[in-house]
Amino acid sequence: MGMHYPDLPQRIGAPAATQRCVAMLCFPNAQIIDVTGPLSVFATASEMLTPTGSEKTAYSLTVLATRNGQIATSCGLQIVPDQLLGDSDPSDIDTLIVAGGQGVRDAIKDKTLIAWLRNAASRVRRIASVCTGAYLLAEAGLLDGRRATTHWRYCDALAQAYPAIDVEPDAIHVKDGNVYSSAGVTAGMDLALALVEEDYDRTLALAVARDKVMFLKRPGGQSQFSAALAAQSDEEGAFGKLQQWILDNLGAELSVPALADHIAMSPRNFARVFAQRTGMTPAKFVEAARLESSRRRLEDSAAPIEGIAHECGFGNAERLRKAFQRRFRITPQDYRRRFHVSAAN
């Protein structure tokens, strides 16, 4: 007996009056998830918006490249582009997305590609990059004087190579005018969800996220850093165990002297070694962990903000507010209003 697969849920309401073309610019040795991840988000949204039997979809998807034939991606799988850059009319494109990957090193030297990007940017409604695809936008001059981001590993290099860009190393994705950029790999799907929400509404974006088993949504200003992931990277060592203990005891006294005593080190030596091992000071790690926890509570619970502040170790709501605005550029109240799960139900 075969397994029954339910149909995709249909969104209530009519689809868009006009079809939006989403074009993905690909090149040899591109990161395949940079290509397929965002496109899958738009494809699912389109399926949910398209009435049964209709030939007109909300989004049409196309892959662009500079040459014919199969293109080998970073993992070895082949992609066959739908159209060559020279044969495409940017005026027909609504959203142009540029993939990232190790192939950027060679693609950035392709003067034809860069010139095409520069011309296309003025003719599409919006243009975006995933991961190191930001380097191609930067080479075309499209990020000059703008805020942008890329994979955390390449943020410093991007800022050094293109000093006219205001690089935001913590952001998951950044919007500056009609130019968007996202952090590494799966952050491209977060950006695609944000674009779907921008085109339609949060209800649709939430439905797509649930279908993809994704969170809706990591806000653009959320840090690429995850305290939980940092702890996992050294989970067998003393510092990894300490980081996990911090995550489990956010309301405890987590000053440098207290943490140093916990691990039987002098405060000065502890602070030095912690920074070497984690790339950040103990205070920054603790604040990031407390912010992650408070953000999740704001999304998933109806607990009072004052209570969340105490539980997460901020002491009071005012301290939480200041830390939240400093990191996420939004107040806890506004964050909850936008991202609490009940907001889309």
C-alpha cells in the first residue's frame, strides 16, 4: 500500500495579477545550495499561490549563466542553465539573485559578467546576493555606499577589498534600497523567505517555512554567531563544557571572575584563553547567549518581557532593551510584535 502525501496547502486569496521572474545567476564551482535553496523557497511559494489547474504561476524561475552546457557546482553536481546572459533581457527579470561559492574567484575576473550585472541592476526591481556572491555585486560597484553582508568568514576580506561598502559581519541578510545581500549558504533561504513576505505577506512566508522545516524567521539583523554552535565546536574540552554550562545557567552570575573560578583559572588568564579559543571575550559570549535565549522566548512564549529579562540574566527589562537594540536594532516589544508565532496564526 503506497504512502499518501497530502497536497501543498493553498493560500487563501487570489495569486498575483502579474508573474514575477526570479533569475539566479550561476557560474562554475558555485555553491549548489546558494542556487537551489532560494529557488526552492520561491517554487514552494508559487505552488501555494497557484490555483489547481492554472498554468500561470506566481513566480517563474530561471537559471542564467555565461556559457552553454552543464555547469559543475562545488559538490560536483551539474546544473544546466536555462538561458545565457547575452540572450536575456534584464527588463524581464523582477528579482535577480547572484549565487556564491568558490567559483567567485574566477567569476569576478569575467568582465562580461560584471558589465552585465552593472547594466542589469538598473533594470530589475531588486538584486540580491547569497554568501560570497556579494563579491560580484561589489566588483560591479553595486554595493558602494551601501550596507551589505556575506558569509562571516569573508566579511573582513570584503571590507578590505571594497572599503566603500559598510559591511555588517553579524547580519543574516541586509536590505539597502533595492539591493539585498545575505550571509552564508542557508541564509540565502532566509533572504528568499523575506522577499516572499515582502511580495505577499507573513502568512505565506510562514507556510513556506513550515513546508521547508525552517524557522520563520531569523530576522535580517540577527547575528550569524550562535552561542550553541560555538559550544558544540569544543564540547569535549573544558571550555566547551563551560560554554554549555553558560547556556544552561543564563540567570547565574556570569562575570569573568565567576567563570574563571568555575574553570579553576585566574581571571586574567581565563579571559585571554577564552578569547583565543572562541574569538570573542567572555562578556560578549554571555551577552550573545542571553540574547539568543531571550529572542527565542519572545518568539515562542507570551511571558512578560520583565520575566524574560530575569530568566535570561539581564536583570531587568531596561537592560534587555538596550542590549536588544544594540544587537538587533529593534526593541523586544517590536520584535515580539513582528516575530511571535501567534502573529501569523
